[in-house]
Amino acid sequence: MNRHLAAIALVAMGAALAATGAADTTPATAQAAAAVPASAPAGAGSGSPAAAQASGPGKGGADAGARFTHFRVGNKNVKAIYADGEIMWVATSGGLIRYEPRTDKFKLYDATNGLLSNGIFFVGRIQGRITVGTYGGGMSILDEKTQTWENYNIPEGLGDAFVYGVLEASNGDIWIATWSGVNRVRGGKLKDRAQWELHTVESTKGGLPNDWVYGLAEGKNGEIWLATEGGMARFANARWESWNHARGIGAPYAKVKNDIAYKNDPSQASQHHAQQKKDMGLEDVDQAYNPNYIVSLAVDADGTVWAGTWGGGVAHFDGTEWRNLTTAEGLPGNHVFMLHRDRLNRLWIGTNNGLARRKGDGFEVMKVEDGLFANAVFSMATLPDGSLWIGSYGGVAHIVPR
């Protein structure tokens, strides 16, 4: 359990240093749900914080023509957002919120009504069913008719009770990212224990560079990419390959050291992270910088890969080599928490210091003055109408394009 607490501390570090509470798993209340919108006038050019003061519970005080609306979730971190038709699912460290923007109705799921943990890392549809990955409660699947949860944990085959991501591959396999390796459930047969595999550093002979797996994505040819705490891994044609800072991921410390936003070094609080830093030759770095930590991942339609690092910017792999982009190239921050491709194939990058959209060889940047709830961006969803739902500590911003 100690190493898991250390892991939570690391994942929450950026949030904590931005006044977040990623490890807070206390039951949420109605106030912690998406029920307190605050709006800025449609004509507000900058979306100033002064224009985004609380207007009271429910939809009553919100301006339907507002350019942005803020939804407060209390002292919680918004780790994932899933757009499901007209329903928004918001995964927080205090439960899962089901929100209907059209009616302003919401429902909170947490440990009081079937989940085994209040902290949610992941939400999405797997095999057509709403599925969540939790902090210490395993993976849970919702039966929307009965409003009950089917829970999967270590006895059912999970490598670990901490589930950071779930992927349903095109061949039907289900991959589950945990903090003790990655599960592969062949054919998606969750009920058949014989179909569950667990891949670790040991079982892959180092092909998986680290057992703490943070993200999953499928490539254009069915290969599986895995973001880990020790670099990026690829599983293709039954073979593993990995990349880390030594192989090109993440900008060198000399390039970013003056732009590291977080001065607290996780290795000072955790023996695990101190050992990893030593193993990676970073003992002399006393800031929150470790480019081997891949905390976000996206794979483009052309098969190229984007990796968000812990202090080393965002790395792009063209199939041959990695190119790293940092604040020197216009990125607002070098801690990259989130990567998202929208329906128009635009790449969005959530950092510790704002949201960036890749445009040509540069970036367009959004911050609080442009409507964000906070500058640290951990999650995002985009809708067909072009509107953005952006998650931070304490709330979600719904931004309508001009």
C-alpha cells in the first residue's frame, strides 16, 4: 500500500502544487457535483474571472448565451471527462458525475451506491457499457438499467486495484492499465479468468519499462502503446519495444530547468521515486523533472505518437525518432497532463500552465482569462458543436466557440 500512496502523491503532485486534492476520496456532496454553474456573458472577450462568479445552484443563474460556464466540483480533481451523446461523465477524486447539460440534471456515483472507491481515474464505454477505473477499487462497469455496478478487482484477475486506463482494442481484446503492470483480456472475455493475462517488467523481460502504467492507445495497425512511469512501450506482433529519455523522449534538463513550474521534488517524499531517479541518472536534479514519466498519450491516425512528460514537455514520435516541444517552442508549460485529438483532428495539450492547441509549428494557448476554470488542465472532451469541456482541480469549464 505504501508504494500506491507514493504513486498517488506523484500523480497528484502537479495538482497539489496547484492547490489540488487528487488523493482526496471523501464522499462528494451535492455541492461537489456539477450543479453550481457560473457564466460569462457571450460578449465577454477575455472571460475574466470576475465574470465567472457563482450564480447559484442549478441552471437558474446561468446565461444560456454565455461564452463559457464553470461547473464547480468542490475540492476535487477532474481526472477524466467523457462525452456520451448528450450526457457528460465527469470523473473526479470524489466520485463520478453523470450530467445532462440540456436539463441541468446530475447524478453522483461513489462508494455509497456501489463503487469500491470514490476516486476515479478513467471513464468511458467498454463493450458499450460505462466503465470506470478507480483509485484502489479496481475496475467497475455500470448496468444503467438497474443502476448497479459490476466490480473487477485482483481476485477477478486485475494486476492491481489502482486502474488508470481501459482500452477496448479493434480485435476485441481489453487492455487495463494498472500500477502493477497491464492486463490483457483476450477477446474481451471478462468473465473467463483463463483469458486474463498480466504483463509486467519481469514477464516482458523489460519490454514494458515500468509496472506503473498510466495510459493506453491503439495504433493504426492494431499495435498497443503504453505510457508508463519508465517510458513508452509498444506491443506489436507479440513483441515488446520501449523508449525512454535515453532514447529521445523528453527535453534535456538543461533546456527546461529555468521553466520548471514545480520546485518540489517527488523523490524527496518517496523512496520509490528516489530510486527511480537514481536509476535514470537524475540524482542531481532537485525539481519536479523526470522525462521518463509519461503521464499522457495520444496516437494519431497516421500512426505517429504523442507523449506528455513530467517536466520535459511533449514528445512526438514519427516512427523513427522523437522530437520534443517545450515552452521554448511555445508550449505554456512543460508538465503535460493531457493529450486530446478532437473531431476536427486538432491536437489539444493540457499542461500545468494552460491549454494549448497545436497550430502549424506553433501553439494557440488558453488560460483562465480565456475561460479555463484553472490553468492546470487534466482532462478534456470536445463535442460535435465545437464546444470544449475542460477539467481542472475544483471544476470544469464549458467553453463555446465564438
